[in-house]
Amino acid sequence: MGGAFKYSALDTGGPLSFSASRLTCYALLSALEEDTRGVIEIVFGSSALEDVIPEFELAQAQRRRQSDRLSAADSVSGILPYLDFADGYKILMANKECLSEDVVDALQRVSPSFERLIAIRNRVAHTRPMEIDDTVFVTDAAGKLISGSNLGWDALRQCLDHLHRNPSYVLGLTVDFKADPTDGPTHNLPIPDFDETGFFGRREQVRRLKKAIKGAYPVVSILGDGGIGKTSIALKVAYELLEEADQPFEAFVWVTAKATILSTNEIKRISGAIESSLGLFAEAARQLGGDPNDPVEELLDYLSNFRILLILDNLETVLDQTLRNFLLDLPMGSKVLVTSRIGLGIENPVQLEPLTIDDSAKLLRALARIRSVAHLSSLSQPEIERLARDMGGHPAYIRWFVSGVQAGKRPEELIGNNALLLDFCMSNVYEYLGEDAKAVLRSMQILSGARNQAALAFLNDFPAVQIQAALLELLTTNFIHMSNSSSSAIFDTVYELSDFGKKYLDKHHRVDDEERTWLLNRGKELTDLGASLAAASSTTPYDAATINIRSAGDIHVGKLLRDAMLSINNPEVSLSLCREAQELAPQYYEAWRVEGHVRASSQDLNALIAFERALDLAPDSPVLHYHFGAYLLAAGGDPTRALQVLQQAARLDPGSPEIAAQIAWAHHSLNDPLSTIGACRHIVALPKATKHDVEAATLIALRSACQALLNRMDIEDYDAAVELLETATEIVVTSAPGTVSPESRDVVILLVHRGLMLAEHADEYPAQMAKVYRSRLSDALASTSSGLDARQVGKLKHLKSEQGFGFVSSGPHEDYFVHARDLIDMRDWESLQEGAICIFQPSATVKGPRATKVRIFDQ
């Protein structure tokens, strides 16, 4: 391995192909230099060098002369060919007292343009990319220089005249400026195709690419359609880095595997194009002066010993395992920048999007002006923008279009028939795709529009891992593009066929009728499923089995979660469905809420984590706060936090009877009867409250009052107990007809029974009031259905839990046999304790008295 590349220019692969813009600038600037030298020779030809030329400029000119293997000049005429425009201008301005008034005036007219002219000359001399209006600027400056002069500047006058008569004459010129060697890294970067027009737009992508190249990633890729501008932006980035003092590289090495070029009428194969990764490495090694017989090791050796930016262009034509292995073995310090239509999966990718309409229109107008396509140059701005929009911001399309019009084709013909362009832009990609990726493309062909991965998984009948792998593969190509959902309410990533991708697929890979029918049916099934889920969401939003569908992208995940709720008695199946939903939509809070319900149903403490994760994702959902609060209340054992969560739910949805009912239960669980009763009265007053809601509120209020009354009696606080009996009486007598449920009537029976006990044990006044309230409650009971007065209050005793039976005592010598089957809710038997209060229906049997329809009130 040699280090020669550090000291000599790299091979550019042959003569550079300069644009007409660059050559026009060269013609004008070289004519300007010729005239400047002419003035110096006429005025100062016989003067001593030191008297005319400043020390620094003279030293530079002498070095240029010596680089041509000539000895130092000792006369003005001998040094003149090695003076550039900047030198000549400074010499003349430093000695302007020796010049004619006409020459001084001309130099002063061009003085404001001096710095920009020097910058343009340097771009021409050092093959740096031209700026958008360099040619216009130089032409205008030349015109100003000669506009007030009748004499002199002959070379510049002739050049302008020649350009006016025949602009294309510059194509026969060869750039031959005298230039000082640059101190920057050596390189073999080619002249970019935007040299003709300047580089339009994409400043953010340029900034991002430069940052990525200077960052930690060893490999950076530019991905996009063929002709989208990957090569151009790679060169723009490389040339900008070349000029930056803090860039880290000692050399920039450019190698291209470009195999075809697009002309107006055909796609031409490039003779001798690189066709394999080994060929690519061999060319890179050759550029560095190494041995191409062992290119991989030779190239890695160079990259290890020197800091090199290796730029591999059009990599999709040579993708193989050898290339990937090479990129994985890159040594520290050197970097690789790749342009490709297909991602590698081991790099920091930058996806190149089309030009904006504004930048597209600027490119179109610039090309039309530079190439003198009058038919396009004369179009209005709205017409130019319409054409730019039709071409989708695709630079290759725009260049091909202008070339076609220049060749005599009608614009509408080129816009309407772009099959050749599609083949050029989309080739070398489809054949690399796996079958799953191709299936996803077919679903996108038939069912157009942007969809998230969940919807695409349903349409293709793929599980999450399969659709994710297919989309990841497609994202490394130019067939689809990824964006955020247009809905501002949710953050969701969606995928859609690119315009060029769809046109190419429709032309070359049409979907057969059988698969088309299957996909259309899947689409309809998804739509119908969405309607069903949306209907449930609107009618029963607070039902645990109802899945809130935010958008069409939630439908498939919603179905999975609905199935999880239907399978809740089989937690393993339900949790598997939840995990699938979370893979497809990790930001969808319902996937975590349903997991919380499933885990809560099997007493899994991880339910709390699932509910909290859901709440993190949707902190403003009243339904989610409702379910989380209900979990904390029923299974989480935290009524205090439950109340806080439910109160937040009520702030988000003040009119919900469901939320208000859970708040009432939370107050009841916290032994706060007055707050419980207040919450229940709030429910009754809500406009949305149904008969069922009012029944439930009445029950909660009565149970809370009854429980508090029992507690007060246990500690012989009879005054407080009477007040609670009064409150319960008011609830019953003010209840609307039909809103006192059988369970509520059992609570009233218990209250009547306790009213009798109060009348017996309280002081005189409280005892009197207890009798009044007991009487009113008894009257209320009498107005209900017959048979209720036969139900009695009792206590459980002599329980035989394992055998499933025991006895109920309702007074001295009044014991009733009870079996677990006699409980209204048999689940109570598991935790039943002796002394528990109950309401029961006495029944006479051949074996003796028996308690039936037993309702347990406390444990």
C-alpha cells in the first residue's frame, strides 16, 4: 500500500465534462483576465517587476511559473501569463494614478462585484460546483465593465459578441485557468449534474448528511428513487465538506456503479460500468494507487491508515454479501457515504424526498432558460408550477422533460407517456424484494391510500412480526414512503405507495384477478368491522368490552382487543392477543387498558402497570380514567387513589352517570356515607341517567347509609344512627316509582329491623324519631310487590364451609338451615363468616325450616 494519494490528485476517471454554464463563466473570466493583463503590459511593460506588482502577488505568480518548470521571471511580460484576474485587478487599482480615466472608471464599475467574481473564478478553476446565478452574475459584470468604455477590453467585447451570436461555442473550450494548488484534501469528485443550474433546495438534508458523516456512524446512506437526486446531494455534501476547515478527512474517493443513463428516447447501458462489489472495490483501490488484485484488503488497509471519505454511488447495482461484510469491517476514522435505491440495514439512512413545488419550478425554469427552450421559458409561473407538480418534484423527470421538449416533443406527450422514465427510476429494486414485501405492495396497489401497519397486517393476513419485517424491507427501497397520520389527535405512522412506485407496478406487475378479489373482500371486511366497533363505542363507551376506535387505523387492533375481552376467562389467549395489538400499535392506549382488565380478572398485580401505561398514553381520556379508577376500587385495593382518578374522569366528562356511580362506590369504600349519598343524588339529577343508573344510585346510597347506621349502633352512638335512619328514609320516600330494586328493598328491610332496635335502645327522643322513620319505611315497603314482608333479617351461624351449609338465626329459637346454593350470589360463600348479617326468605320443608334467596350484607 502506498500513500501517494496524499500528495497528488486522485484520478477523476477521464476528462471532466463541464456544463455550458461553467464554460461560459470561463470564457468571460479568461477574456477579462486577458484584457487586464493587456492593460498592465501597455502601461507597465517596461517597468521593473518590484515597482508594479505587490510582493505577495508576485511571489504567487512566480510559484505558478516555476510549476511549469520555468525559472523566475525578471520582467513584467514574463510574469503576465501567471497573473490571474484578482492579481491584475489589485495591480491596476494600486497604480490607478498611472491609468487613463476610462480604465479607472471601468474598474470602479466592477469593484462591487470583485469578491463574487473571484469566488466564481475559483469555482471554475478548482472544479467546485457552480451556484445558481453565477453565469448571469459574470455576464452582467462584464456588461457593466464595457458599458461606459469606448476603448479597450477587446477580448471581453469579442467574447460577449460571440456568446450573443452563438452561445454554444463555449462547448468547444477547455478550462485552463492558472490556479494555485489547494491545501485541502485530495479528491476525485466529478462535476455534478447541477453544475448546469446550481443546486436547488434540500438545505436541511444537506445539513443532516454532513452531521451524520461527522458523527458516530461509519456508514451513511442516501436512499430514494432513481433520478431523485441522490448523486447530486452526495456531491453537494462532499464539495461543502471539502471546503470546511474542520472536516476530518485526508481524502475524498468517489466510485460509481452507475450502469445506465436516461436519454429522451431510451435507457442506455454504460459501456464498462462496474457490475460487482469486487469491481467497485478494485476501482476504489485503483483511485488510491493500490493493487486492484486484492481490492478488499487493499482498500481496508488504506481506510485504516488514512482518514478517507469513500463515496459509493448507485450501490443497488452491486449489492451482495461481500459488500455488507466490507462495510461491517470499516476501520475507525474513515467513513463511507452510499447512494442507493435500496437500504443496507447496517447504516444511518437519510431518505431523500422529492423537491418542493417551489424548488421544482425553479429547476424547470432554470433548465429552460439555460437550454434556450423558448416554449418553456415563456410559460407563466402558474403554468410552470403545474408542470412541476405533474412531475412530482422529481429532478430526473424535470431534466428528461426539458430535454424532450428541446428535442421537439410536446409537453403533454412527455407528461402523459413517461414509461421510459419509470423503467429507469424503478429498475434494480423489485427483484430484490422478498415475497412478503411484494404481497404488501400488491395490497397497496389494489387498496390505495395511506395505512398504518395494523391495517396492512389485516389486509395481508400477517401477524405483527411479519408485517413489520415486510415494511422494513420496503422502506429501504423507493416503492413506499412513510409519514405521520394527518390526524392531529393521534400520532400514527402510515405507509403509502410512492407515485412512481404505483405507476411502475401497474405497468410491470399487475395484480391478478383472484388476488384482487381477495384483497377487495379484505378491505370490505375491515370497513364493516370498523362500523361495528364504532357503533359499540358510541352506544356503550364505558363498557369494559367496548374498544374506542380513534381512526380507521385502529380497526384491526380493535378487533384483536375485542377478541381478548371475549377470551378473558383464558388469560393466556387474551394476553397473547394484547401483545399482538401492542406490537402493531404500541401508542394505542386501548391495547394496554385491555391488558389491565385481563390481568385484573386473574388477580395479576401487573394489571396496575398496564393501566398506568395506558394512562400515560391517553391522559385526557375520561373512559380510561373510569376503568383505571374502577380497577383500583374493586381489585387494586386503593380506594383513595381510585377516588382521585375517578374525580379526574368526572372533570373530563361531567355528565357521565357511570363515572359518578364509581365515585359513589369510592366514597362508600372510604366509609364516607354523607359523600356517598351526595354523589348518588348527583347521579339522579344527571340528564343522561337512565332508570338503571337511578336504581344503582339508590342502592349505593341505601347500602352506605345502612352500613354507617350499623357501625354507629355497634358503638352505641344512637343519635348519629337515628340521623342516618332519617337520611335513608328520605332516600326511599323520594325515590321515583320503579327505581327501588329488590336489593334496595332488602336494605330497607334491614333498616326497618334496625329501626326497631333503635327504638328499644335509644333515649326517649331518638327512640321516638326511630319509630317514626321505621313506620315510614314500613309503609314504603308495603307499597312494593307482595311477599316482600315475609323476608327476614338474620345472622349466619354454625357454618360448615367445606360441606357448604350452615344456619341462619332470626331470633331466639328460630334457626333456618341454609345451603350455599341458597345464596343469591354463591361467590359470597367462599369468604362467609359466622355472624354475617343477611336477608332471607323463610321456607318450610319436610326437613324443617330453610332459608332461601339469601342476600349477604356484611362479613
